[in-house]
Amino acid sequence: MNNKIWLSLAHMSGREQDFIKEAFDTNWVVPLGPNVDGFEKDLEGFVGHDRHVVALSAGTAALHLGLIQLGVGPGDEVICQSFTFAASANPIAYQHATPVYIDSEKDTWNMDPALLEEAITDRLAKTGKLPKAIIPVHLYGMPAKMDEIMAVANTYGIPVLEDAAEALGSEYKGRRCGTFGDFGVLSFNGNKMITTSGGGALVCRTPEQAQKTMFYATQARDNAPHYQHTHIGYNYRMSNICAGIGRGQMTIVDDHIAKRRANHALYASLLKEVNGISLLTNPSDQFNSNHWLTCILVDPAVAGCTREDIRLHLEKENIETRPLWKPMHMQPVFKDAPFYGNGTAAGLFDKGLCLPSGPTLTEQDINRVVVAIKSLQS
Ligand SMILES: *Cc1c(COP(=O)(O)O)cnc(C)c1O
């Protein structure tokens, strides 16, 4: 049997253990300390644009604290991209607000700016209120059409919480994802661009927002010698141990991005001649995806096989793949949420597959995946 080819595995630089050892040696085994500060500085330098980054226990926690600071509460509506992972939307429910889902456009597979505007005007007409926030996502690392989305958001004065959990290092018009919205969200979960074993960060525009984020992330303690609270708080701060892993990962983040882009380029060249299979690719040079995962669409009428045929065949070949995210408006838990769409995300879910894309893939691995796909067509 051939070796297993995984969808996306974490890869360590070797420096992680040094930072962790330092934390033990200096007894900073707590949710603050030099590694947390260092990791935040690394991330601030990486995303640029004078942003203030707060390291948290998860990307989901970052989304939650972003919504809280945008004032989202019971009875509010929050607009969210439907084609995403549930973590983008769950924090809306934590705040007892209602998600309003928006379909994707075909170029980037992300939030359709025209449907966004249609939804805003329709919600205003139906409820008399504007949605409280907008959550676009850079899915699979592909930047959303941020100029158009920000233009609509600014027209109606609605803040944007940008979910860049999958898009560390991706750029739109030369600017790093996570820096476009009022807040940006990063994730360092196990199979994201870099990992801290589990973790995330909130990218803030001002030092005051960063202070507020830390305040809410550490049980909302007021400034007093005793424990005094005037707000509900959370235990969302990243530990100094996890941040040590993050500092090690930041020493190789550029290599990881280059490698995932190289994986995508090799898949693109090898699959070019294969009928009925297309890749999610930068629609123009304004988009520069990190290609976190390489995704294909299978047109069964042309390819002679379905997405599911390919997935099951690759599974037999010991190759792990995964269907694209199932859109939120199709999820049983969100069945009552308003949705503005045209079938794009549902079509992507029906025809799409994520191929192995990790930073340790070899050329032979990618060849093996492509040969297995081609074997179904002959
Ligand atoms: C992973 C992910 C998140 C959540 O990040 P966690 O660190 O796993 O909590 C949010 N949004 C998207 C699109 C993600 O892929």
C-alpha cells in the first residue's frame, strides 16, 4: 500500500521547542508572557498597516470578541458569507443575534457584493434596521472582492469583521488579508497556514481596540486591587506556551506560503489537460491567494465522473481529500436564517473537492494524486 497522503498537515520549523523551553526555564507557563508579546509583534510586522494584534485561544474567540466590540447583541442581524466554515457564523449565535447569509460570486467563491447590497436594502425594508456587522471570508485563502464589499459597507455605515482565518499571507491589491475590515480574524488551528496547536488572533485598528480585546479575553477585570467586574468577560487569551509554537512557526511562514503556492501551480499545470476539472485560481493579478488548500470543481457531464467518484477513488488510493464547505444556509442548524443567493455556493458544494495541499507534500505526492484522478477518466 502507498503511503497516506494527507489533506493538510502541520509542519514545525524546529525553533518551536526553543521558545517553549525558554517559557519553562523562565517560568512563564501562563496565558501571558514574552512569547505572547513576541508572537503578536511578529504578526503585526507580518500583516502590516500599523495594525495591533491580540493573540487569543482560537479564531472563533477572535470572531466573538470582534462582534462584541461592534456592539452585536440580541435582536441584531449580522450579515455573513454563507460559503464558509461554521466558525464564521457560530459567534453570531453566541451573541443571540441572527445571521443573514449571502451567496458567493463565481470568481473568488466569496461574498457577492451585489447580493450584499441587495440584502442590506431588503433587511432595512423588512425590519426597519440595518444589519449590525458584515463578515466576509477569504475562503481557502482566496481574497474576497474587498474593494466592492468595503464600498457597500461604507455606503451604509456598517462595520466589517474580516474572517482571514484561512488567508494568512494572502494579498488583495498588494495588501495583506486581515487588514481591510474594522477587525480581522486569524486562526492558528492544527491545519491552517501556521499552527500554535490551537489559537487565533484579532487584528485591531487602534491600541484602544486591542486593549478592549485583552480586557474581554481575560475575564473583563476592572482596574482595581481586588477583583471587580462591570462587564461579562471570557477566558480567551493565548498561553505563553502556544505562543512559543507560534513564534517558531513565524520563522517559516514565508516558506509555507511559497510551498502551498507551488503545490497549486503544479496541480494547475498537471490538471490543465484534464477535461471537466477546473481549479480555484486568482481571477486577476489583484488577487494573490496563499492557496491554503488547492480546490477543484468537477463538471460530471464533461469529466465523466463526479466529485464523489473522485473522492472515493482517492480514498481507496490512500489519499485524503474533502468536499468543499457545506454552505451555512444549507445547514440544519441555520435553516431559519434569511438567505440572499443564486445557487452559486450550493453548486460549488456539489462539485468541489479540496486536494492534499500541505507544506510537506512532494512532487511525487502531487503526481500520484493527479494520476489517480486521471485514471477515472480513461
Ligand atoms: C478555522 C476557521 C475559523 C476558526 O478558527 P479556529 O481557530 O479553529 O477557532 C474561522 N473561520 C474560518 C473560515 C476558518 O476556516
